[in-house]
Amino acid sequence: MGVDSIASGVSSTALGRQTDAIGENAVSVGYNSFVR
């Protein structure tokens, strides 16, 4: 169980980072459209 928990923790961290990157891209795109 311990190993499974570690693996799922790593997966969610990677997924969280991807989601953060997508969110940052969306924010910068929205900001650019607003400025223009």
C-alpha cells in the first residue's frame, strides 16, 4: 500500500503541475487579449 500511495502521490503532483501550466497559459492568453 505504501508504494501505491507514493506512486499516486507522484502522479497527482505531475498532473497538478500540468494543470497549473494550462491555467497559467489561459491567464496569459486572456491577459494578452484584454491588453490588445
